[in-house]
Amino acid sequence: MTRFTKIFLASFGLAASALSSIPAQAEDNVTVPGIASAEMITPFGGRASVSPDGRKIVFVGKSYGDAFEVDIATRRMRNLTSGFAHQGIMRIQYLPSGDFLVTAPRINSGRDTRAHLEMWLLRKDLSRGLEPLGEQVFEGVAVSRRQNLIAWTVIDPELKPKENWQLAFVRPTKRYVAEIAFSAGKPVIVNKREIMATLPSECSFIEPQDFRDGDSELVYSCMAMNPPGGVHVSVMGHRLNDGSKVIYYSKRGEYDEVEGVSPDGSWAAVECGAQDKPGLPELDICKLELRENGKMSLLLGGRTPGSTSDISNPVVTPDGKWLVFQRSDSASGEIGEGYGIYRYKLR
């Protein structure tokens, strides 16, 4: 749900040319559709999550701004967080219960707040504001479609308040799986357990993305930092029952960040792109078959010649018929910022 490459290039002084051209090619004689083939849901916002019934989309208006929910059919929109004080919303996701899982800071101290975020619960009736879950989190959270099961990464030890947040990608981290429940009327984290105590040798950092196979497997993005060969991002899975790993797609020099997994778990939408100049990779969206060394193919083109606009953060609707994503800009000063929510009818 983030673009890691710029961070590592800056941190290690690598040449941007270390990353090669886009990894996936369209099938022969097939024209890959672009954003013009998609339907705009909102003209602003990003980091979308689709409701369990597929009828609504929740998203952040901007980083550290308010969170909104839009009805897809009517386009009726409501601000979910304007009724109470908060320090700015970074992410918001639906839980299977209909409540919301929110990532937000307790105190917003500026750009490095991104390394000091916490998880909160927001009830679907908006009756209580943000309720703390007592857990820090760095970057995205994987949320099950079946139960209030989540997986996340934390920086351990925590960065100091004035340290650059990007250092989190090269500092020690831990990973956890847990459930969200209620005790005495308050939301709590239960059955918390550490996973992947030692990162796979291929990974310097991982970001949990989604569950599959009856919640027995966690799909994640694996960041590899191997100078002088450069950075690459690959798609991997962690089997929760025995701790084994599976490599779905990994090619040195490529940027392939997994996002939403299809409802049946057979494929995933992946941010795929080239980085042949300094800055962030300009992204398309690819489809990856979730089998060992699976096939990657272009699904939706996001790049426009002469422009830094692209598309990112794709998720698949619960019925498997639509792709919901955001318009992005590789030149944005805020990594991961969205500039409009779109949906595309899958073939």
C-alpha cells in the first residue's frame, strides 16, 4: 500500500536506473485498457476499502485528513470523522463486522508521524469516536474478509520522535496476527501472536496485505535491499499453520507490490511499474496468479506519456467483479497520496 523504492534509493544512494522496465506484458493482440475505461467514484481521496456487501467504499480524503464513505449506487457521501477531534486519518478499512479499523496518530508531530501511528476502532454507528486498540502499526494492515482478524508490522524498537520516518524500513521490525473483539463494551486485541520472527532471507522489510485460503495464509509485499543490484519488491505468502513461505513472484529489479486479493484467493492485483528515472515508479496494475512463480499480466494501464500521473492501491470487490483503485501521482510529495477513487469492471 506504499511505494518503498524511493525510500530505499534515498537511504542507500542507489541509482534509480537500477530498476528495469515494467515486468508484465499484455497478451498478444490484446489492448490493455487505461483509466479512461474506469468509472470515477469520487474526484478526490485514496486508500479505498470496499464494504463487506460491496455497496460502499470508505477512503481518506487526504493523508492526515478526514475519512469518508460513499454509496456506490447513489454517490451519496458522508464524512465519518468530522464529528469528533482527531489528529488525522492515514488509513481506514472495513472490518467484517461493519465497524472500521483506523490507522491514525495519537499526536501529529509532522512528517515523521508516519512512524508513530496506532490502530483504532470506529464503530459503524459513529457513536463513540476513535477507540484505541493499544497497538502501534507501521504502514498497511491486512484484514480478513471472514472474521475480525488482522496482521500488521511494528517498528521495534520504536523510532525516536525526530528521526526520519523512512528509517523504519531499515530498522528492526516485528509482525503480529490478532483478532479484534469486545470486552466490557470496549474493543480489544485478543489472541495476539508474533509471526515471522525471522524475516525470509529475500526480505529486508515486509508489509502484510491480505489473507487467503481460509485465513490460513498471509500474502505480503517483500522488500529486498541488495546493493549494488538495487531494490526490488516481490509477492510472497506466509502459511500460518506451519510458518512456511511461498514465493508467488520475484524478479530482481522489478517493482511488484501486492494489494487486493480476489475473493476466491486465486489471484491478486499488484502495483507494477518501471523506475527508469529518479523518483517513484510510475505504476500500472497487474494481475498475478497466486501460485508458486505465478503468471503476471497487465490488467489496467495507469501511465500517461509526458505525465507523472498513474494508478495504485487496487482492491477487488467482494463479488470479484470490480477493481477499485486510486489515481496517484509519482511526483507527489506524500507517498501513497490519492487524487480520486475509480472502479473498473473486470473482464
